[in-house]
Amino acid sequence: MQIMNELLKIKNLSKYFGGVKAINNFNLTIEDGKTHGLIGPNGAGKTTIFNVITGVYKPTNGSIIFCDKEISGMKTFAIAREGIGRTFQNIKLFSYLTVLENVIIAGNQDITYNMFESFIRTIKFRKEEKALYEKSMKLLEFVGLQDMSQKRASSLPYGHQRKLEIARALALNPKLLLLDEPAAGMNQEESKELVSFIYRIKEEFGLTILIIEHHMDVITDLCDECTVLNFGETIAEGSPAQIKKDPLVIEAYLGEEYGC
């Protein structure tokens, strides 16, 4: 029997690169409003799953159902319009554009005016441009970057670039937010601040979150459920507390300190 509030359902998903099975028969269900962790060793296939969900790669086989609609094989921009936003393991900003311009570009999917209306600057054009500017500034205010809106994105400190990338993802009006190692490069105190920040955006925007993260304290504090990958296959599923006690997970990923 299907759960009524399923937001994302992945069934028998595989992605092969030649003879390499980056993902093999992967299954995942995320309920609306939940935060789900995706963890495992480097090279386990976690980011490949994100890339298949968002259309960067086409799956070798399997299906991805989002909001009761099959999206596997769709173009990246079309999947974004369906309501999936993401960040990247390696930050991907428009480095030579301003902070504000980075967010505005993402919000352009809301625009309905055509090229001619843009050229002659119709009332519709001016109204939509004003709304987009206000929305973008509101997002920057939310992430604490409003005073840096005219700075070049590449000039921001690392932590602020992470926040800008999240603001840009939020400009897509997502229902599901994919976060790829948002705490990478952060110390323990910064990781705690990140957890609070993600809680705020989840509550403010009513999001469901799928997060890849190596900081187990972040996973433990944020996630309702976790899936653990190794060599492209699921080796464990459950709550963070259950995952940390699983012998296969301890052996493949966490290490003996979690087995005590």
C-alpha cells in the first residue's frame, strides 16, 4: 500500500559507467517534511545519486518518482522546475557575478515575459523584475548576506559561499532540497551553526531534505532516517542511532570507535 505523503520514491535505480557500477539497484523513499541522510565512504556513489536525481546523468535503469511524477531522464532545468533544488560538493557559483546576480539567475524560472516585452520594458517586465529583485534580496537577508549583495561571489569567505549556494537553490522554490556535503571544510562549531541554519530553512520554507554528509554529528542532529552506501549498493537503512550500531556500517565506514 502506497504511503500517501511520499515525496520522492526511487526504485531499482542503477547507473553504470562502462563496466563500473556507480549505483546498483538503489531504492529510497522519502516522506514529505523529513530529512534523510545519505552516507558512506568516498566513491560509494552518493553524489552520483544526486546527479541522476537532478538529470545531470541519465539512469542506466530504474525510476525516480517525485510528487507522483516520473522524472528520470528529464532535463536538468525541467527537474528544477518540478521542485528539486540542490547544492554541490564542490561549490559551483557564478564566480564573476555578484552575490545578488547569482540568486536572480536561479529565480529567473519564475519569469513569464518574453524577449520583446523585455526589450521595450513593458509594465509586465518591470513588475516581474521588481518582484524577482525583492525575492532575491529577501533570500539573501534570510541567509545573512544582504549586506554583501553587490560583492563578487568569488570574494566571499568559504562559509558565506556555502550560504549563497543554498540561497540560490531556494530561489528555485524547491519542495525537495539536496545538500551535498554542506559541512565540508567546517570545524565542529561551524558544523553546529550549520545544523541550526538548516533547521531554520527547513521550517521557514517547508522543505524535505536529502543530505550527503561525512560529519556524523550533523547527520545525527538533522536526520530522521539514513541510507548507507558502499560500492554503489545499500548496506544499511534506519535511524542515525541504528546506523551507528550496525556492524556492516562500522566495518565499511564509521570505524571501531562507533562499535563500543
